[in-house]
Amino acid sequence: MVLNADPEHGGLRFAVLATFLVSFFILFIILAIFLRSLSGSLVSEFYFALSCLGAIPLSIAAAGIVEYVAKQRWHSGRSLVVGGEGIVATVDPEKEQRYSWDGHMSVIKWYFRLGGYRRGGRERRIPADWLCFCCQVQQDEDRFVIFSYMPEEKAGQFIEDKRFHELRPGDFYEDSAFRRWLTPPNRPDIPTKVLAGKEGHFWLAERRRWTKGMELEIMDFVRFMEVVKQRVVE
């Protein structure tokens, strides 16, 4: 089972944006030439505005098609390969980590709600009423973190699983009028006393997610967690 991570990686987002801009430019010119050619009509007088209005939805459609096709074929290079002997995690495209089912494998799981704090990057594009579910797998000195965003109606099995510990990021994100309007969103500093407390290992894993976490599609995350449930004693 191969699970490709980061379905909306940076290269794909750039390609989608470039497709939209190029499509808009080309379509605008085509529409403008056509509408201006309708001399003597009211349409020709408002060709500029009408060309913009026509080019925008067509460009969005073109970008959507490119995104759909690219997601099927253009992967980030980071992935999990789950087999009968264990897991091969490619956290870095140039390095593989191997985990054996026969060895001691530890798993910690947590989740948090996306509302209640200033979000940036990928999180900003996710609905505020969704949740993020995360899992860290460790064997010896190697570890990886996977996560997935999902609406609450699809997350029932994980919310009910008491082994998923709920974190509350909003407790540590500073919010003020100055930060809201004049500074970009950034990750908070987790107090040392929290890291040393009973939630410390979850927050340490969450900090690793910020830099090395691998996002999976919802169904891929569900499939992986089913394998972990069968193979790993928690």
C-alpha cells in the first residue's frame, strides 16, 4: 500500500496559480478581440469589463482541471509504503526510514480543532469547523508524523477513540489587533512547563508536525490507522 503525502505540495500550488494567470491573460485577449469586433452594439462599448467577467470563471475552470490531473500524477516525493514486513517512510525525498512490525514501535495520536486561533498556510484554506488528526510513529531514533484534515461528520471514529488526545492550540496563540492586521500568522512558543507536563510528548510531536509532518488524504489516513490498530500494541 503506497500512501503519497502532501497532495497540495508547493509545486502543484504554483502550477495551479500559473495556469490561472496564463489562462486569464489569454482568454481576456481572445474575448476582448471578439467583443470589440461587435461594432455598433452595446457589448462592444463594455468589452473590457465583459472580457474580465468572462475570463475569470473560465480560468478558474482551467486551473481546477490542471489541479485534478496533476494530483493524480505529480506527487510531492514524500510517502509511506506499508507492507507485510513494516513501513518505509520517505519523509525526505532523498532518505528512507524503515520500520519493522517485529521491532518495538510506539504510536501517539492527537487531534485539535482548527477554529479559535490565527491560522496560516495550508490551515487557512481549510474550513474553521474541521479538525486535524495526527499520529506519530517512532522506532528507535526514527520517527515520522502524519496528519489529515477532516470534517467532524467523517471523524466520529477518531473522536470516540480515547487514544486520540485533544490539544487546544488556541491556549498558546497570541492574538491582538496589532498581530491580526500587521503581522503574519506564526506558530506559538509552547511554554517549557507545558512540554514538561503530561501533554508534553503530544506538543513535542505537534511541533515536529509543523516542520516535518506529512499530510494524507482522509481515506489514506483512515487506511493507515486501521493497519496501525491491527499491527501495533498501544
